[in-house]
Amino acid sequence: MSDQILAITVYAHASRSYTLTINKANPAVTWPTGLTAITGQTLSQIALPGNGSSNPAGTFTWTTPGSSVGAAGTQSHSMTFTPNDTANYNTVMQNVTITVMLPTYTVTFVSNGGTAVSPRTGVVSGTTITAPAQPTRTGYLSKFAGWYKEAGLTNVWNFGTDQVTANITLYAKWENYIVGNTGPGGGIIFHVVPGGFTVEGYTGTTGTFASYTAYYLEAAPSNSSASAQWGADGTLIQNGLTTFTSTSDVLASRIGNGRKDTQIIVAHLGTSETGGAAQVAAAATFGGRSDWFLPSLGELNLLYEQRNLTGIGITSGVFWSSSQYNLYNAWSQVFLDGGRNRSLKSYDYSVRVVRAF
């Protein structure tokens, strides 16, 4: 038996440990757009949106929340996004754009007894505003004298230069008219009664108005006609028309009756006559007003006494009144010498209308 040799291979077994580092991922952030701010604000005053479609979800904050947003215009500021899953995602920062605007304010108008004036909203800081349409007011103090900065009416607001820098209130100031002032109808004030006088009312199919207290007589800036007949020749108009036969009659100096008398004449003439003095007067629309009328003799005489006022300037001519003398005559006045005459209703004379307010 021969000897056998057995070959044996021996393997050694070895092991080793390794450390594997897994870094946090950066989140997929949808950064806010369309952010706006007002000058003077800090970043912390800007409302921030939700995380939108950011993955994972998280929270937006300003990196330096106490910083000013800056001047008006487009500004860039650092924003931080903190993911809810901070174990697996990094907190990241990025500059975002903010549109910084000037503040806007409201201007309120207090008309102090006049017609209401709507406020101006959204007025950009540091800008001027245009004046609103003037309010109107009845009574003796009915002349608008501007808008003032305080209720005490001390400092007037200049719409050309004063700038709005805060919410403000402006106050209307009212004054009385004086003879010679331009009136609301664009004519000239020629008579003032501080205590007021009664304008007689009229009721009819057209032109009806209630009696009211007026303080001023205003003459139109020009004649409405240089050649108009009085009308109703041969007819004594009744229905309360002012009628008298002497300048010593108290009716000759009455005021407040011309508007009513004009409507009485117009109603009487109807469509049978056209172009009469009262009809011309009732159709006048100076200054956008529709309450012009043919003055009574008393009112016409007051106009004669102020004929040389700037804006009236009547130095000659004969003018009709709305006062009647009889069937064939009505009262007129010569502006060369002031003569008050009964004249045939068929004569062609001038018409200067007035209004009472």
C-alpha cells in the first residue's frame, strides 16, 4: 500500500465596518411672486402666502424681518424656506422681488350745509388732487368761497400745489354775495336783501314753483332780445298778474313778483303768440339755470339803478317789465334816463332777464 498525500487549502474569513453618510436634500420650493408693500413698512408687515406646491411643505419667513421694504419701486429681499421635515431637507434662502408702492389716502369733503361732495379715494401720497364740482347752498350765505384745511376755516386748500400726505378732511366755506359779484347763473348780482324777500309762487300746467325766500337778484350777462313785443295786445291778463296804472302805486316798487308774472303771461299766450318778452325770458338758460324771468317794474328799476355795474353795462335802450298797465299797455323803462312808461304791448323793446335766489 503506498502512501497518499491530501492537500488542504485553508481560507481565512475577515469582516470590516463602513460609515455611509446620507446628505439632506434641498426642497423643491415654489417661491412667492406678486408681493407688494407700502413705503415705510418693514418686511414683517408683508403677508406671506402658503407654501404653494413646495415639496415638502414648509414655512416662508423673511431672513431679516425687521428690515425696511425700501423706496417705491422694485426691491429684492432675502426669504427663508424652512421645510417641515428638517431631518431630511435643508432650510434654503433666496432673494424674492417686492413691488413697493407709495401709500394712498382718502380726502373727505364736508360741505357745511351745501350739497354733498363725494370723497376722493386712492389718492397716492405726495400728489395733488383736482377740485371737485362746487357744492351749492341756499340762503344768504350761499356764495362758495373755497375748501379749507380745518373746521375753523383758517387755511385754504390750494388744489394746484397742496399735496395729500395723509387721510384729510376739507371744509367748505360760505359767504354772502355783494352787489357786483358774479352770481351762480353767470350774471351779475345787482340787489341784495340780507333779511330775504318772498318770491311769489305759481301753479299752472307748466312752470309751477312754490314760493320761497330769496336774498339776491341776479341779472343775465347779456340781453335775451333786442326786439320783442310784450304780447296779448288788447287783452287784460288776469289770474293774479301784477297790474297797476301809476308809478306811485305800491305795486310799482314790489319785488319778488316778476317770476310768477312771467309764468302767468307765458300761460296766457300759449301757442297763439311766439317770441313775446315773457316767452323769451322763460326760455333763457344762462349759466345752465332755468329760473330766469322777465323782471317786474320794481325789479327792473333796481336793475336800472345798477346799470353801470361791470358785467351789466346797459347805457341805453328801452326794456320790458312783466308788469301790466291795461288791455293795450304794459310797463317799460328807458335806461337812458330811467323813465318808467306805459307802452303799447305791440312795441318792440329789449329783454334783460333776471333771477331771484
